[in-house]
Amino acid sequence: MASDPGFWSNLGASMRSLYRNRPSRQRKSSNNSSDTYQQLVHEDSIRLVYLLPSSNANDPIELTMIPARLGEKPRYRALSYEWGLQDDQHDPVIMINSRYPLRARKNLYEALKEIRASPGEFANYPLWIDAICIDQRQEYGEKPHQVRLMGKIFGQAALVIAWLGLAGWYSDLAIDALEACSQYGRLSLPKHCCFVTRILEPLEPKQTFDTYPPWMTMKAIMLLCNRSYWRRVWILQEIHMSRSLVVRCGSRSITDTDLNRAFHTLKSFECIPHMRYKETHLRNYYRDLTKFLCITGSSVPLRHLQARENGHRSFGQWLQICVDGNFQATERRDYLFALLAISNDMRDLDLTVDYEVPLRTVMQQALPAIRRSYCAIKEDDRKSWDSFSREVDQLMGFHFERDPYTRQSSFLLRDPYTPHGSLFESADLETHWYQRVFHYVVPCTR
């Protein structure tokens, strides 16, 4: 039989057939992914996830994903957080629907662990989390449409959880102090002045910060306010659109109402008698805090809350907040896309969230409207357009230069993804661009 040519021919055909019909890992993985992210049929379709409880904090995170429609008014909570850097080798894995693994960045994973450890607060509601509920595999698939819905998603959420990150240097102390400030904010003026005299005197002796010196409490508050979360550009939209907000750092949290009242109390610290302290380090800390929270008004969380209180703002005002607050974005288009939904003067602008459009093209479409919006701000409340445009140029990753011969300003739009020095395709195009945007758009007082 072994010498029969027909035997070997039939055996080879059988082996080839088995090889073609073998289970394919790649095909199986693809089907699993498609099962996890089933196509969103309706314009208002989203995905929500339930965080499964666990008695062991070290157990892996497991989620159950369900479809939902915004038009049906589902009750859910949205997570606002900082993505952080991606690390495919060390990022932990979470399980979706008990079968499908998905890598989550470290900051998100830590947030889910802390939320799971507080079942009484969050167990009854599903969560919306952009990194999980939006299919991130294809940059230009469903993502642009889902990003356009984010304003509605955060606006309809029963609660927005602002995750600052894990507990850091006395962050629990800072939240205790802010809660105490909020309670003192309800008191009458004499007691309030007594509170200023004895900084952050606790209402109850059991509160932990009673044993800490005042300068340590102040520094803890400053560090909490300076966390990088507050300076992400998407946070502007997520906080502004929220109906109810809770700020969470590690296992501790504070409501937006208490946080706002605490900052208004701290703003009254202009009368801090820091000069009565002989210790130089105490005087310096009080002076720094006074500048930080009162005189300069540079507390970024306070700016978020004030912007939320004041209601609608123009695109120029939002962009000014981004420039002055040194807000950050990994994708530079997001400086524009994140502000569209919360701006009251950009509805007529034909600019859609589309990450396939080059940054230069997006900027060309938006800049006339930006200039018109910014110049509509009262002169006393803004810089000159020439000065502001330079800052916008740097924010968007372009390079600003001044012509050494004419002494006139010109934007040399450089692609941030190419080596420094790449300009427009031609000098004529650059000249036409400069004239069209800066001379023939709308008059503006410089």
C-alpha cells in the first residue's frame, strides 16, 4: 500500500483538506472581537458595562457589556479619567462578558478596582467608559460618531465620576480639609473669621487632619489641584456637561457641591495672617496658597466649576481657558473637537469630528470661526488677536515666526508629525493663507 501512488495522492489531499479546515486562531480572535463589539445600529446607540462584584480586591476585573440607546433615557454613570500612556506588555487585562479579554491602561484599571471596592455607591448602575464602550480597534470606524455623541452621553449620565488617580501624598488629608472648608462655608461670618484665624480647624476631633500642621494640609490641597487630570482638554466637556459630579481620588470622594463651596471658602483666605508666623516655611506656604487659590485664581478645578456654573461659553472663551491653563491633548485635533459640543457659537460651523482629516485642514476650516468668536469677547477680557493667535499656534503644534524683512506676523503651518521645517507646499499658498485668514476674515482690534 505504501508503494501505491494513489494512496499517497489521497493521503496528501486529505491532509490539505484538514489543514484548510483547521481552527484558525486569527479567525477565532476576529470573531470574538466582533462578538464583543456588535455593530451599533441606531444613531443614538451606545454600549454600557456592568462591573461585576468581587470579594477579593486582587481578582481580575470582569465586565458585562450591554447595548443601549440614549433616546430611551437609560440610567448610567459616566467615568471621566485620564487615559495615560499605553504599555502593551504591562497593561492589565479585563474580561468582557466572561469570554473576551481586553487590555486596559493602568489608570483605568485602578479606577475600576476602586469603584468595585465601593459596591454601595456604584453597583446598581451600569457605567459608560470611552476606552471600553467605544470600539477602539479602528480609528476611523464608529469612533468619530461616538465621539460626537460624548456631549450627550455625559449630559444624560445620572452621575459623572471624575477619577483623579490613586491616592498620593496626603490626598486623603486634602479631601478631609476640603470637606471641612465646605462645612465652614455654611457658617456665619464671625465663626468664619474664627476659622480663618485657625486654619482648617476640624469640626470633629476624630478627623485625621487635626494632627497635621497647617502647611501640610495646604500643600496637600495644592497637589490635589495640580493633578494632571484637571488639564486634559476632554475634561472640559465632561465636567461642563455633567448634571451631577463626584470627584474621586483613591478610595475617597467629594461631591461637586462640597468642592465648589470649599473653593469659595478658600478664596476668602486673602486675609490669611501669614506674616504673624515667625517660621519662614509657614509664611511661604500660606503666601503660595493665597496666590494659588485667591489672588491669581489659578486653581484649575475652580475654573472647571466656575465654567460649569456660568453656563454657555463661546468657542473663543473655551480656547482661552485651554491656552491660559496649559491644557493637554495627545491628539491635537481634540483641542477643537472637544470644545464643539460645549460652545454656543459653533453650531453653524461645518466642522465634524473626523480624525482622517489632516490637522492642517481642520485648522484651516476652523480658524476663521475661532477668530470671529475670540474677537467677540470684550476687549477688557481678552488679549489682542495677534498675541492670542501665537499661543493658539503653539497649542496646535505649529511654528510661529515673524518675517525679518516686513516685520509682519505670519503663520508657518508645520505638520507636527514631520521634521521641523516643513512649510506649505508653496510660498504662494502660504501667502494666500495668511492674507485670507488674517486680513479678509473679520475686522478685529489688535
